[in-house]
Amino acid sequence: MRSLDELCIDTIRFLAADAIQKANSGHPGMPLGAAPAAYILWDRFLKHNPNNPQWPDRDRFVLSAGHASMLLYALLHLTGYDLSMEEVKNFRQWGSKTPGHPEYGHAPGVEVTTGPLGQGLSHAVGMAIAEAHLAAGFNRPGYTIVDHRTYVMASDGDIMEGVASETCSIAGHLRLGKLIVLYDDNRVSLAGSTGLTFTENVGMRFEAYGWHVQRVDDGNDLEAIESALKKAHTDTSRPSIIAVRSQIAYGAPHMQGSFKSHGSPLGDEELQATKENLDWPKETVFHIPEEARERFHQALSRGQEWESEWQETFARYEAAHPDLAAEFRRMQSGELPQGWEKDLPSFSPEEAGPATRKASETVLQALASKVPELIGGSADLNPSCFTWLKGCGDFQSPDLSVEDTQGAVGDEWGYGGRNLHFGVREHAMGTIANGMALHGGAIPFTGTFLTFSDYMRPPMRLAALMGIRAIYVFTHDSIALGEDGPTHQPVEHVMNLRAVPNLTVIRPADANEAVEAWRAALLNTSGPTALILTRQNLPVLDRSTYPSAESLHRGGYVMWDSNSGTPELILVGTGSEVHIALEAGKILGKEGMRVRIVSIPSWELFDDQPVEYRESVLPSQVKARVAVEAGIKLGWEHYVGLEGAVIGMDGFGASAPYKVLYEKFGITKESVVLIAKKVMGKG
């Protein structure tokens, strides 16, 4: 006779399988095989409140194997989240809350957008870091207001992806004991058995990372799964991974254990046979037995009780520590503190102009004391990117030995530190930053050379897709980094980033624009921001002569006109090349031409302005336009049209001092003057 637990597990299995079959699209294999482990986790361990999916002290559950999305949707519906049966039946259909892979912001209870394998597990590491950091900052004796775990359900594909190696290495180093991974070790991927490509000893690999490793030999052994999770709870000094040997498409007579069940519906005939095999009513679809429904709905009362207990604790905490409680509420809301802009620096044109990476460093130090939720670091590049918060401590395990602290930003380390050391792991850095932003209570930033944005692009794309506030600092923004040569000189990278929807890319022209770029990044709550900064020093523009640097917030603006009235030529620049455009424009102006210089530090911000404003900056009747940027030319036709010209790069850079490179590649004021005259028919 089937037990109540088995009834609930089969309810999950067939709710998922029926939805996939109705859509005639999806991945039934993992929901059928991994349902027991998911059920034990959600029924026995997961601390959550379906009535309030945003309760701050809930456990986080990340389905890293996003292809098994119907497993998550089934659990959300059954445990009482606001995800109706109608939405389950509309799986993978237009406008539904149940897309083909879980998407953040669609269905309540979905903590992160997953699908690209390895990303969910890696984002979860960021969530665990955020939990540890907030616990260190806010918990007080007798008042534990931050105390939750991050659970992950991962597949073979997640474990194969390189980003998981990066992040799990960091998690082991940091000893994130509240991170627990259920690894669905079914030995099958989309194209065949993992024996084709993946025969490493995963357990030994994770032991080498410093993880607590366990194995459950039978994915249907509920007692073994529960026991392993209990052991993972007791080991708070290491992250845990539990390899559960499941069978993909469990119960399907012809598909069980076959890779063919990974990415295709079972088919009506096989689904009916599976129901018969597992003694499930064949005549009904989307069947939920009443006993199972009642069991799942216990999550509602449990969740309400958990949150009520937490609210009582928080009320006492608020009475004892009112300032901390107010700060906790503010940080959870995502609102910036009052007066956060008060001490932002201003740079004078009389002083030697710094590189915008150095100006950024100055901004970060000013923000450090005003915005306590600001936390981040670089991929082993602090001495070059200057993305550090001096005096704010290093985020490390409190057990870190003194001998291992060479290169630390401060004299103190622990989970309360705000400087993250990512090592040479750009991909992990991006995912961890995203996970912290998703967790709440943190505004993460990262730092690396622009050319290495290639390694970070997957999490940046996901951040843009999810609309979360993460700040990516990229320095050494062009061939002007010089002697390191073309491997380190970004050419196509700025345009590559501009191609990502909802990623705001800002390339400031001087130190004061760098200040405003940081201001814009912190104010951007609907998506990530990439700051593109120079290695070389730049003059500080005299803002008594030129418009205020605050004009950056409009994305583009008129920097200078040689004469009043409509110009006959427009020169457009960004970043360091604005100075070249200005020098060339003044030469042409002295020759009697009506020249306008336009700075467009952010295409995204400029294109978001009203048509009237954009027309006032770039009048459509002026066809003679020249853009100059030390990157690829592709894309600039967006602003200069077919009749204009672009001065930039046609290939890769070279190893030489940067001034030599600009001259050899023709990115000079002389080249701008020459090309401008040709565009106007005067060359």
C-alpha cells in the first residue's frame, strides 16, 4: 500500500508530467526521478512561507537544473504559493507565470532565473555569502534575525559547467556552512550517458574544495535522503553536497534511465504506461489526491508560524536596537540611505586629471561610509582596478589564519567584511554578485579589466534579464592600456556589452563624469550597470566652460558648439575620445566651420530620453557626422547614419605605448579633422 509520502511524491511527478505533455514541450525525466529528494527537502527542511514569498529570513531554494522547471512549479502550486492550476496548465505558453525555465519575477517563489547550467548553483553561492554577511552585521546576542540556509538542486550538467568549479571552490574556501546542494546524480545528460564525457569522481573533487560530501545510493530511499540532509545541517563549518543516485524518468517503462527522456515529453502512450506502472489514475490529468493536498498545504501553517516567531523576535530586536532594525528594513527595501550623495568628490580642472579608474576609487571611498550595503571586490586585480573599500574589512571565514592574509585590504576579516576576494575567477565573480543582489540587503560591485568581461557575460546577461541592481566595474577600457598588447586590449567589448538589453553601459569622459556614473549606477534599480573606465589619465574638463557632468544622466549631451545656431558638422565621442573630438572640433571651428561636439557616455540612457531632447542634441537635418571611439566601428551607424563616418578600430591592437597606438591606428585629432572634412565634401 502506498504511503502518504509516496502519494505526495507521485503527485509531484504526474503534475509535472501532465503539464509537460499538455505543452508538448519540456523535460520530464528529472521531475520524475528527483521528486523524492525535492519532496523530502520541501516537506521536512525548507523554511519558507508561501503566504509571504519575500519574508527576509526564508530559506532560499534554487533549482539550478532549470530544465526541470515543472518540478519547481509543481511544488509551488502544491504548497500554496500564488500559482494557480491554470498557470500550471499553461506551462510554456505565452504570458504564463510558468515559462520553460524558471524566470525571476514571474512566479512567486522563484528566487533566480535558471536554465544556463551552472548559473543557478553559482548564484546560490552569492546568496549564501549575503546571508553570512548580513548575519554578521545585524545579529546580536539574544537576537538572531538572519539565520537561513540556501538549498540548491543541481544536475550533472550544473556540475560539469566550469563556472560551478569556480564558485564551489570559493564556497569551500569561505566555509559557507549554510549552503546545501542536492546533486541529482542520474548519470544522464541531454545527448547520452554521462559516461561519454564525465567520469571524474565528483565527491573527491568537492572534498578537495573543502565541502562536506555525502552519497545516497537510491534516489527513492526517503530515510537516507532525510538522514543526509540532517547531517548537512549539523556540519556548519563546510558547505555540503549530497549526491543522490536517482533514475531519470523513474517509472516510465520504456524511458527510465534513457537520455531520450531528458528533453522531450514522454508521449501520451508512455505517460499512460507510466501512470499504470506507478498505480496512478490513467483517466485523469492534473490529479491531486485530497490527502496529498492536505499534506502539502501544511506548508502554509508552518510558514506562518515560522514568520510569526521571526516577527516576534524582530519586534524585541527593534526595541533593543532601533537603529539597527531601521537599517535592516531600509537595506531589505533596496532604498538608499539619506544623505548618501553628500560626500561625493568633485574634481577641479586645475589639478592633474586622474584616470577614471582612480576617480572611481575615490568615489568608492566616499560611498563606503554612506552606503553600508555596498560590498564587492575584484578578480585578483585590486592594485589595478582599485575596486576596494579601504578600512571596511575583508569577507573571509573567521577561521582564516593570519599567515593567509597577505594582500588583504584591511586588518580585520570575517563575514562582516565588505571586500570580497574572488581570485582569478571572473565568471564566478559575476554570478556571486548577482546572487547577493537577489538575496537582498546588498548592493554588489565587481572589478576586472574590460577584456575579461568575456568571462563574465553569462551572469551579466542574466542580471539584465532579471532586472537586478549589480554594478560591474571594467577598467583598462581600450587600446590605451598599451604595452600589455592585444590579448589585454578590448576592442569589441564595449559594443558587445551595449548589445545586451537592459544593461546600462557608461563610459565617462573625465573624473567628474566618473562620479556621476557611480551615482547613476546606484540609482539604477531596474537592471545592472557596467562602468567602463580608463587606465590612462584624462584631463578634468572645466565645467564652467562645458556643461555640468550631471548631464551624464541624460546619456548624451552637447559638450561644445563653435557657433550659435544649427551646426553643419557633429563630432560624437565617448570616454577618453571626447577629448580628441574636442581638440579636433576646435581646430575646425577656427577654420570657420559650425561644429558641435557631443558626448554620449551611455547609449542606453540617451536612447531612453524623449525624442525632442535627442533631436536637440543630434538634429536630424545635420547629416555630416563623425563618431570617434577606440573600439570597433560596428554599431556607430546608429548615431552617424550612412552618410557619416566612424573613426575606430578595424582589427586588434598591438603592444606599444598607448600614445603610439593611438597614432598608428589613426585615433587622433588630425585624423578626425581629415575625416570630418571628407564627410563634408571639403577634403
